[in-house]
Amino acid sequence: MEKISPRPRNLRAAGLPIPPKRKTVAATAGIAALSAALISLAHPAALRVDGERMLSDVPPVTTAKTAYVPLRVIAERLGADTNYDPKTGLIELIRAGDTMRLHVGDRYATLNGKKLVLRTAPFSVRGRTMVPLQVIASAFKTHVRYDTAHAQIDVLTSGPDDPSAEGVTATP
């Protein structure tokens, strides 16, 4: 029968991996469990246009102050034509005689030739252009609302005509 040698006292000197301490393992497991619970409870804000829930492969992105919504989903639901020129990066929305032009990453847009300064620039998520909710209000003359308490984004076409919606400032 073969005799088993005792475990070396200095694992590092013996070239063996050092196992983590029990407290480290327990803390890591606790943090992982908490993170998993928080992620499972988190859900993106629901997006509705005239009360109808809109689904997109990229959900809205929200912060404490504003919501960013996928442009094409809302534009098409509101009857707009959307054009994208990959060479120039120009995004063009045309609806009922109104034309809005904008670029990802640029805080300046035009609405019927009139320059608009956006509080934040549109950005891209997985190939979808995300715009501040206020851009929707300006481009489509709709009323928009972001209810942070209920994680609800509403776009209402029957709302007041407010081209100076919060977050969008017209410049001469």
C-alpha cells in the first residue's frame, strides 16, 4: 500500500494553487446572489404609443431624468417614413409634410430647416438609434411622458401641440 505524504504547510512554496478563504467565497457568493436578484427584478420601461404597447428588439434606455427610445419603432408607428444614409450617417424622418434630420452623436438636428439643439445627442444601441423622448415630441408634434415611478413611457398623438417640449430648444 502506498503511503500518502502530508499536505505541505506552505502551498505557495510548493507551487500549488492557494484556495480562497471561506470568508472570500461567502462574500463572493452573497454579492453574486444579490446581483442576480436585482437583475431579475429590473425591467426596462414599458413603451406605449396611444395606449398600445410597443415592442422593440432594443428596449428604451432610461435615466433618472429622461428616457431614450428606439426611433424607428415609434416613427413607423406614427406613420413616418425613415431614411438612413450609411455614408453620411444622416437619419431623416418625414411625416405629414414635416422633415427632421439628425445624426447619431450630434446634438444638432433640423426640423423643417429650423435648427434644434438637443439636450443630449442620439446614440446607437445594437444598431438602433436611440433618441431622447423630447425629440419624438418635436418631430411628431406629440405629447410625451416618462413616469419614473411606474417605469412607463407614453407617446400620445392626441396631446397638445408643443414643439418646444422640455429638453429641445429651438435656436434662430
